[in-house]
Amino acid sequence: MKTQVCIVGAGPSGLLLGALLAKAGIDHVIVERQSADYVLGRIRAGVLEQVTTDLLVEAGVGERMQREGLVHDGFDLLFKGTRHRIDLRALTGGKVVTVYGQTEVTRDLMQARQAQQLPTYYEAQNVAIHGIDGESPKVSFRRGGVETEIECEFIAGCDGYHGVSRQSVPQRAIKTFEKVYPFGWLGVLADVPPVSHELIYANTERGFALCSMRSATRSRYYIQCPVDEPLEKWSDDAFWDELKLRLDPHARERLVTGPSIEKSVAPLRSFVAEPMRFGRLFLAGDAAHIVPPTGAKGLNLATGDVKYLSEALIEYFIEKREAGIAHYSSRCLSRVWKAERFSWWFTSLMHRFPESGEFGQKIQEAELDYLVGSVAASTSLAENYVGLPLQ
């Protein structure tokens, strides 16, 4: 089998890249090791920057997002028992974010791809990448007992942190940077109305908490916990009781509790692999970088990569120019490291670190006092939160 681009990974970044390539008339195939149901069942965040919403509209899959997504003009910072609003629209000259679950983004992309009958190979076993330094790289896999090999001109590695794409790069050719945080997020998804119409990020002496939502009737809540916390320790009642202790009195009164429909503990890490191009292989999204979820940069960084990569491939195949391909890695990494810095800073500001003690808590509270009292500091936070522009 031959194609122009083989995309490894059918998560939102791989599907979005496929949608943009299809729109430009570029032949491509997507290979995914999991089933479609498994991919769609993954629970992820859903705060979308303007860059992401614009790209979804450009790809022709933004109609439901525009109809059902919740536009947020700001969010609250909670510390020392009081909430302070960060007015994103006012501080950034009109920019906002849209709350629309990553599961729904994936669903929209899947349905559009299926409607166009574009080739997608789910449940592909033993996926392997070959010849990325040559003119004709290949992707091989087994599916339904049949061995398949796809010959292409470029491979887009959109298969996440644990995928085969980054692992196919020789160790001498890649450098990685990583920070692992000494805590995790215990998250609960429940069909209850949100406690607030905008997100609440809480810094407390008991640890971090986040109140978010997926819709007007479905809420997502998180509390900081030890990274090795046994999930069975947390009944629904225990979770709600602890969350209440980390909220202000008004939010505590408004909180509606109910049975969880999903509960998990997620570790936090910062990770970057450099470069993001190796011959005919490009890395995009979680295959190249991970951010802690504080600030919701993961999916938005991935869509930035996809925009750069789609433009580079369209330029190569349609305009017969290679500048976009040559500069793909440097363009992505410039934006990636800025988002890594923001995510690390926001995580460091809002969480309780075991080694910092009461002194560290007081320093965080002093910085938060300065942050909400300074227009310049609030503007910096808002500009990073809504997403830095693509260059």
C-alpha cells in the first residue's frame, strides 16, 4: 500500500491532522493500535484556546462545538478562603476560552472521517516504523491476522507519550527533558451541575483543588493527592467531603454532589523531546511533549503542532516548497517551551509541595496576592491562559 502521509495515532491530534490533509487533497492513512471505542472512551480535559477552536472550524468539524461549547470570559483563583476573578476578555483584548470536552472533539473528528470514508486502521498490532532516514519510510502492522506495510513519503507520529513513534528514533538523535511532580490529581466526573459557571482553581493548606465542567449538567472535579494514592481509599462521599474542605463558603453551599461516573488518579509530569523531526518522521502532541494539566495546555499544544505540520505538508505537496518542513521542529518547540514554563509555574503556584511546609504556603499566598492585585501580573497570566499566538 502507498500513500503520501501515514499518521500513527487516531487521537485528536492525528484525526485533526487527517482532516486538514483531506481538505487539501493530500492522500493519507491513519493507523491506531487501539479500538475506536477505546480511543473515544478516554477521559481528558476540555478547555480549548482560540487557536484550537479556529482550527477545528477550519477542518470542518467545529459546528457542534460552536453550538454546545461553553465560552468562558474568565476564571477564579481561590486562596486564603476568598475567590478572585481573572477577567480573560478584558485583560487580553477580547480573547476567551471554550469548554468542550476532548472526548467530544474526538467524536466530532471520528464522525467526520467516517462520513468521508477516509482510511483508518484501528486495532493495529505490532506497529513498527522503518526507514525514516530514507526517501520512502514505511509503517508495518498486523490487523486481523494480516500483515500490512504502508509505504509513504512522511510519517506523522501522533501516538502519544507511550507510542511507537518516539521510541523508533535512535537514542543518540533525541534529547529529553523531564520533571516528575511529587503528587497527582484525583479526579471525579459526575452528572451534576457545576458549582460555578467558570472554573475555580484553589490553593489551600490542604492542597490544590479544581472545579471544572464538561457541560451545564456534567462536572469534573479534582483534588491534589499523593501520586501513589490507592483509588479504593476514596469513596464518592470521601471525595466530596474533602473537596468541600478546599472550597470557599459560597462554593461549598452551592456544590451539588452525586455518584461518580469516572474516578481516577493522574500523575503530573513535564516532558519535552527535542527535536520534533527526524528525517521523514515528525512528532506531534504527547509523543513530543507532556505538560501538567494545570492551565489545560496539553490538547492546545497538540493542535498547535498539527497546524504547523499540516501547513508544512500542504506547502510541500501543493507548493513544492520545503521551508515549513525544515522549520517545523524549531517553530513548535518555541511555543512548546513557553507553554511548559507556564504550566510548571502555575502548577508550582497552586499546589502544596511536601518539602516547602508552611513557609512555602505563605510564599504562594503572597505571590497570589500580588498576582490578583497587579494588572500587569494578571495580564501575563491571562495571556498565557488563553494561549500565546502561533508564529
